[in-house]
Amino acid sequence: MLVEKNFDIVLMDTHMPEMNGYETARAIRSDFDEPKRSIPIISLSAAAFEHERQEAIDSGMNDVLSKPFQSKDLHQKIQDILKIKA
């Protein structure tokens, strides 16, 4: 999908079939040219452990939002990453 279209941000689950979110983030960071290579990625994850959060960051994701979450928390993360003023 990212090959064909441009997006401002990616919201990605870490547990997906075929390629997990960490592998997908690494692929985006290594396989695409700018500006897609630098697209902000937020991991949506049920993982609550610090080592899983760190794995997401190490894979190239910008931030992690643990499920379940409030919509206001998602909005705030998007605003922070895209530097949008409310």
C-alpha cells in the first residue's frame, strides 16, 4: 500500500500475519526512499513490557500506544508526532 500511495503517518499493529510490525517498520526504513523512509510510525500494541516497547523503537517506529487506549490518547500522539497544534 505504501508503494502506491502517500501517507502522513502509519498506525501499525505489531502482531500481523506474514510480517510482524517490527519487520515491517525495518523494511520501510530500509527499502523505501525519502520521504516514505521517514514516515512516522506508531505501534498499536497489546504489549505492556518495556522490552517490547524498546523493540518497537529499535525497529524504527516513532512511538508505541498500548491497547486498550482512549481515542484522545491516539489523537495526542498523532498531534505530537506530526507537530500539529490543537
